[in-house]
Amino acid sequence: MHIGMDFGTTNSAVAVAAEEGPPAIAQFSTAAGPSSTLRSVLAFDKRHRGAAGRIAPLVGHHAIDTYLQGDGECRLLQSFKSYLTSRVFTSTSILGASYTLEDLIALIVKTLRDHVATTTGADVKRVVAGRPVRFVAEGGEQEDDFATTRLLEAFAKAGIDEVVFEYEPVAAAYYYEKALSHDETVLVADFGGGTSDFCLIRLGPGRAALDRPEDAIIGTNGVGIAGDAFDRRIVQNGLGSHFGKDATFESDDKILPVPAWIYGKLERWHHIGFLNVPSTLRLLRDLERKIDRPEQLGQLLALIEYNLGYHLYRAVEGAKIDLSHAEATVLVFDHDPVRIRRPITRTEFEGWIAPELAAIEACVDGLLDATAIQASAVDRIFLTGGSSLVPAVRAIFARRFGAAKLSAGGEFISVASGLALRAREVFSSQPGA
């Protein structure tokens, strides 16, 4: 059996390929029924303890369910893949225990590994794993070697001895290729939670005649912008004023705004918990007495103290999904004492994410320029990943290549499936395959 493992910023998936036939996507049990993805989320709850009384981390849907049913003594972590390029984030203390970033990632990877082992009986010791085209730090510097070294350590901690990395859009290309009976030049666009990645590749029966499968790749490119950035724009532009972002206060005869760093944390739900510390709460309560809109800052305090960050972002994500199918929606958030009803039009949303759309378009143009491939020479555009469903994202490719060339599918499983197909190529000729 050959294993493809897609550890993602928001969702993770794993696929198993036999020597022939299509890969099988692992299914995970949830309260809503089987799911082809595992949420890349960890929860640490004081009520769940394992050996020697140590808190037992909860993973995926179980973590979310525990957090939602908890009483505030549960710490929820997500999007830690985005910290792989950070040389500052080495470890964190969670309810009295220390975890490195590699430890946290290993908990997700081990859950994927154990699930395959339990359902198939396979001893999962080697995998092909996905990675973005570019690992770029917040300062813009490329950190590919640093990030992949950390990933290798995390996989080793999870009990996987051999890891071959493949670009995520290349894996998605393998998924698309399954249905091809002729050769095509394809632009694959994979939109994840943290990155948007692109690959120009020649696919079809002719690829099998190449000495090396990777020779089919014409070029790759990527940018650290995707679905999470769209969510942040909704919070920043649509909800910020509800929480006092535009409020001011008087200090030493000067009119000052609420410190911007507070709303920087608000724009990332997994950072909202960092505001729930005594020093910040004291600052906010002091500002509440001075500010011109105290009721708005009171809403922010309630959001923090009632641990409602994850709930807020579920509502934000729901609104984003609605706007993929409708011209307008109402973002409804009703968790006492925080209540929001914010109408949002698709036009508004597209205006908010215009900088991200421009960066994605520039990345695609950069790939075409670097490879000297004309848009007319591209036969098909394969769009995959959750944010590929956003109409403004699809419009980028429709304008550049023509709507008739657009194809889509496997939004949450294409990468894992393609990684398993790649694992079949990589490992079939090796001993123990």
C-alpha cells in the first residue's frame, strides 16, 4: 500500500493506493457523519488526562466538539502549519506543559498515520507528503529548507521514517490526470487555507513515456495567500467597527485610536486567545472607561472573556461560503452577550479581498512569464481547494484563459489522492513496496 498524506493549514487528509486502481480516501467519524478530511485542530482540556495525569491532546473533530461543549478550560489550536517558517516559534506552554511546533504537528500526522494503520492493517513507515511551492516567512524571506526540516522532524516524531515531499499542485495534477485519455498542458491552481500554489504541467498518456515523471513539470509558483486571508478581510472590514476598531479616546489632550495590535489579533481567531491575559484585559477595561464607544469595546471584551473566537470565525467562514453561491448574505453571530447581524454583499467582499486577488493574479502571471508559456497554449485550468469556489478567484482564470477552459473538482481530497498516486510511482520499485 502507498500512502499520500496532506497535512494542511485548515484540513488534513490521507489516501491509500494499491498497485492498481484509484486511491481510497480515508474517512473520519464526526457527529455529522463521515468526513474525508480531518480538521487540523488540537484541543487541550483539563478534563481529559492520560498517563501520569498529563493532559491528553484531542485532535480534529473531537477537539472542536470538546471545545464547543467546554467551560472555558479548553485551549484550541489551529493553523500552526503557518508557523513552520518562524524562527521565533520554537515551543509554547499549554496548560502547564511545553510543546514544540514539531510536537504539535506530529499529533495531527500521528492521527492520520494511526487511522490508516487501524483501517487497513498497514504499518505506515513511509509516505509521500504534500508541501506548498514556497515556504515564505512573514518578512518575505524564503524558508524552504528550514520549514521542510521541521516537517521531517514532525513526521519522525509521528513514527514515519521515510518522507518524500511533493508540491501540492503537482499532487492535484495527478488527481486530475486520472480522467485524461489524451495529452494536455494544464495549469493546476490549488487554494488551501494558507497558500495558493500553481503548477504548469503536461499530463496524459504521454507522461508515462518520459524518463522521469517530474520532467512533465513546466514550472511552479506560489503565494502565501488563501482562504484564511479572505476570512481576515471579512473580520477587518465587516466586523471591526462592531468591536470598537474605529473608536477613539482622549489622553493628555490628544485624541487617540484603540491600539491597532489588538485588532491584529482579532483578525486571526487562533490569536484571539492571546488577548485573554491579565495585562491586556486591564488595558481594555481602562480604555472602556475612556473611549467614545464603550459598548463596542465591551463587545470585544465579551468575545475574549467568553472564548468566542472560534464561534466567530465559523460564522465568518459560513458567510464566505454563502457569497460563493449568492450575491448577498447576512453574517449572523448570536452568542450571548455578543450579537451581530451584518449584511454583506458579494461586491463588498470582493472589494475587501482585492489586494489578495491582485497578488494571486500576479503570481499566475509570474509563472507564465517565467516559463514563456502563452495563455493560449494552456489547454485546461484545473482549480481545486476550498477557495477555488470563490467566484472572484475563478474570474481571474476566466479572464486570462477563457471560461471554457476551467475545470474543478476534489476541492478537499485532490491533493491527498494525488500524493498517493505519486507514492505508487516513487515506492513501487523499492523493496518492501
